[in-house]
Amino acid sequence: MQVNSISWSETEKEVAHQAFDKAYEREINALLEEVRTQASNITEIDQIWRLHDFLSARRHDIDGKYDYRYSVLIFVFARLLKEKWLDMSDLEGLERAKLTKIAALTRM
Amino acid sequence: MQVNSISWSETEKEVAHQAFDKAYEREINALLEEVRTQASNITEIDQIWRLHDFLSARRHDIDGKYDYRYSVLIFVFARLLKEKWLDMSDLEGLERAKLTKIAALTRM
């Protein structure tokens, strides 16, 4: 699948930006909620180190995942769909060829 | 200062163990409280990463500090005194020579 050569219209760039930001906001809000819940239930040191491990993993994951380069955006969106931070309706406005590629990638 | 050759009587070992555990418990309780407070006030992702950085530093610090080997215990106690996790009364029962060495180390 050739994705590096895919071109994005100005309208598509806008849709993409909004979808990207929406996914990020949803994931961060879920993380904020999770951290507050975990932290409020902490009574033992092991739970602190588990929280630390959890944050290390989430930070690494989030830092790597939210990569807004048009050359990789198809893959990023496929992953965000798989992980339910986006649904197809968030990508409405992208051309059919891109949506088809993204949908195909979510099934891999 | 020769500390490797210091011998510890059974009574001193008991005092040392109790003081060591007490310091650890105090420091961990303070950490638990700090984490709960920080986490309950989290509203932004930057605060989550700051909490993560804070936990990374505390974990590294605590893992290195609580080293119960008699060859290093004099230094460990001096540090715990400096950091106020112990006070001299917690070490009552150690022989005067050890207390003098520990007190001298806290002034370094």
C-alpha cells in the first residue's frame, strides 16, 4: 500500500486535524480519569510503583502514537480506530480512497 | 572513618532494624500522601507527566537509599537523619561510638 505519496486536500487536512485532536483529547481525558481513580485508591507502596509503571507505559505509548505527519497519518488513524479513540464518522470528509485504506488497515 | 569493620551487637541490630523500618514507613507514608494530593488535583496532561517524573525520581531515590547492610548502615542512618526521616532518639541503644560517627556524617 503506497501511503507516502497520498496527497491531502486543504479540507481533508482540516478533517484530519480535528479527528487527530479529538482522539488525543478523548484518550487524555480517559487517562486523567484513570490516574485520579488509581491514585485515590492508593494505600500501599506497591500501588505507587504500579502507577509509575502504568504511567511509563502510557507515556511511551502516547508519545509514539500521536504522530501528525501526513506520511503516516493513515496508519495513525487506523490505530486510533482500532483502539476506539476514533470512529469512522470522525473521518467523514476524507476521500473514499483514504477511508478504504484506513478501514483495511484496521482489519490487519 | 572505618565503618566496614564496625560490629553490631544483637541489641544494636534490633535497634537498627526498628529505626530503619520506621524511617521507611515515614517516608512511604509521606509519599502516599503526596501522590494522592498531586493526583487528586490533576486536570491536565502535563501534570500527569510531572507526576510520572516525580515518581521516577522518588523510586530511584528510595530504591538506592534503603540499603540494610551493616557495612553501609552508618551512612544510611546519617542520610535519614539529615532528611528528617529519623531523629537521634530513634537510634537510642546504639553504642556511643556509632552515634558519634553518625552525627559527624550528618554534618558533612
